Amino acid sequence: MKQTTKKILGVGAIVLLSASVAGLTTYSLTRSDSNEQSYNEMFAQNPNVRAAAYSAMQAQPVDFTQAAENSLHAVVHIKSTQLAKMQAQQGIEMDIFEHFFGGRGGQRQQAQAQPRVGFGSGVIISKDGYIVTNNHVIDGADEISVKLNDNREFKGRVIGTDPNTDLALIKIEEDDLPTVPVGDSDALKVGEWVLAVGNPFNLTSTVTAGIVSAKARSLGASGGIESFIQTDAAINQGNSGGALVNAKGELVGINAMLSSPTGAYAGYGFAIPTSIMTKVVADLKQFGTVQRALLGIKGSSLANDRYMGEEFTKELQKKAKELGVVDGVLIAEVVEGGSAAGADVKVDDVIVGIDGKKVRTFADLQEALAKHRPGDKVTVKLVRDKKEKDVVITLKNEQGTTKIVKDAGMDILGAAFREVPADLKKQLNLGYGVEVTGVSGGKMGEAGIRKGFIILKANGQPLRKVSDLEEVLKAAVKSPEQVLFLTGMFPSGKRANYAVDLSQE
């Protein structure tokens, strides 16, 4: 699991609406009036699952047996494997003839790297085999193995991933599987009993109990959207991707990380609420990528935050007193072309609510926005000059439009690539580069790029392997410009620059 060590988003943080997809993908645009489906329409629940009888007034002591029974059958064990790869390494010993007569200057030897195997958990959310887990459980995996509670084992395939919320959707080919009914994480109360179900330390089918310790918790761990449910139910390595369920046996969160100085359970675990999960996995299934928009502001929580530092916190408290508020998100900048720029939103306004839900912290704001797609309208409650006012904002995506972004794959470029071979790098005196090994049309063909072109930089970023190009491409297609600027050379030594237009209608 991840450690909570990174600095939390502050004044320089831009509010995001949904999440960019992980993996080696790019995107195309369609109109926002496409035939969208809801979570329940896309993921068929098993009708035979029944919730445990539960009364908040009479549950003393709480009986977790039915909730545990339901959850155990729908929580799976996931093994992700990165296959062994051949790695080149410089030979230590030098042939005596090379020493006197020159030549190869040291042999290149091939070493077999060991496979990397990781373990985690997942939750079956559809009877036909859709499973939600954490992105970090399956990130980089060449093979995914899913074992059910009854010991049946299946191969899993990735439907989509979202590192910004640390969620992933995978699929196994089986039907009539048990599912966990999805509960309302918004209705979850601090102090309410919950169960964590998963496979800690590779111990399958483990259930622990605790209470909800806090909601909308930010940790600064991922740099993405963070609004965790905090619980003291024991969560350890291997629980990642498992279920957090309430006493009725309803899924209210996906266990994601723990906060610990040792890497083992030290009192608190954190789960992604289902209010975010349902929207993310529905997007991944329908579009292949999560639909994210910018609210179009930079700001910071007025509430005390240990990640900001004492001096900065004092400045915020002073500002809050001047503005007549106790907490909320102070707007430090309205981003040009963003969603808020087209509405009556100003610097030093304080966001205190969205769609009737109170906003105290930046995490509250992220959670509220993460449920929406570009084109949705939200009612934002602001405090300005010590008076409240409601502003309706139409949310936009990262390109400044309300169109749906769809997964298109690397084939949008219409070309094949490889890392520049060692002998060619030596011949051309290059330290890195990605070679175009074929062009069959697509965007690179339209730009006039030919076979043999060696890309040294893409949008200013050096390319050492093909995945570097894919990462730059992924960011470029989400930018307003949607252009890939390539700098490189041909084997003849001729230098060249190209602008690849990535826009699609």
C-alpha cells in the first residue's frame, strides 16, 4: 500500500472533476449528448443478495455475521504479475584481443530479470464478472489472476484504470457471480460501524471491524483526487482494493491505503467512497477513460491543515476572519477558459457548498465534483463580502469544452515505434531516442513523418522508451492545444521538427 508522505494540494492546486485514465492510451472526442448509462444500468447486480437486518437504535451489540457472509463471497484475491524481461548489461570482462586491437569496446550481455508478483483484493460489482480494485494493485501487470472465495481462479483483463482516484476496473469471464449491494457513502456517519474485507498479507477472506473515524480526509499521498473515508478497522498490505461495508452489508468504500510509519497497520486505514467509485467505474466501462473537468479555480482549504505549515495556516485563518467565514475553499485564482471563468466567480470568494452539500475542505470540493461529468451544471454556494450567494456553473473538461473524451488508443498515430538500437545510437552519437519503424497513415502520416525518423523529444520531453511517448501523448490529447511537437533526426543525420495535430471530430 501507499505511504502518506507527499505534500497535500494547496493554493496551487487546480480542482479536477474526474480522472485521466492510466495506461497506454489516447483519446477522441464525441458529443456530450451521447447515450449515457447509469452505474446500475451498466453493472447488473445479483438479485439473490439480501441485506442484513439492521436498526441503528436496536443494534447493541451489532451482529456483523450476515454482512460478513455477503461480503466475503464478493471479495476476490488478485495476483498481478510483471513477467521477466531480458535486460542488457555491459560485460565486465574484456576479450584480450579487444584490449590490444580495439573493436566492440566491451560486450553487451543479456540478463534475465525476475518476475515481479503483487497481491491485493477486488470487489465483484456485477454478476457478469466486473471487478473494481485499486489501480496500484494491477498497475504494470502483464498477467492478472483472480481467485474467488470458493477457490475458483480466472484470468482478469483490464477494462480501464484511473491513477488519479487509484481505481481500476477489470473483468473475468463468468456469470451469476455474487455481488455486494452498493450503499450511500454520503449517508455514512462518523462513528458508524464498518467492516474491512480483503486479503491482508496474502491471508485470504479476512474480515476486520471498526468505526468510521473521519470523512473527506486528504492525505497528500497521490497528488490526485483524495476524499477518503478514514476507519480504524485494521487494513494492511493486501487489503488494497477490498471492500469497506456498513453493518447492513452494503459497499460504502474501496480500501486503498494505510497511514503507518512501519508499513503495517498502526491505527487507521483509508477507503475511497462509493460516491466517487460508482462514477469512475461507470466512465471506465462506457468510455474507457474517466470524464474529468476543471472547475477552473486555484485555491486552498481555510480549515486548519497540518500539511500546509503553521505560518501558512495562520495567514489563512487571518484571511478567513476578514471574509467572515470559518471554513470552506478560498479561491486564489480563476483560471482563464475554465468553468468558473464563465460565471460570477471572483478571487477571494469562498466556496462553502455545492448542490446543497456543505464544503469545508478541498477534499469535500473534490468529492462533490468527482461525481460529475463535463457538461453538468452545479450550483456553487459562495461567500463574498460576508454574504452568501449561489452561482450556477457549467463544468468543462481539461480542453475547455463540454464534450465527452473517449479512449482511442495509440493507433491514433498510425505508426509503430521501438527504442533506438544500441548500434544506431553509437553511430549517431545519441544518448536516447524512439525510432519510427513504420507509418501506415494516421496522425503521423498526416504530419509527413516517414519511417526511420528518430524522435528525441516530444513536447520538450526526452524520449528514452516508447512508454515515454505514450505518456506525453496522453497529456497532449487532454490539453487545449491537442498538438504533439516532435524534435528529432533521420539516420542520415538530417534534423527535423514536426507538429502532429491530435484533434478529432
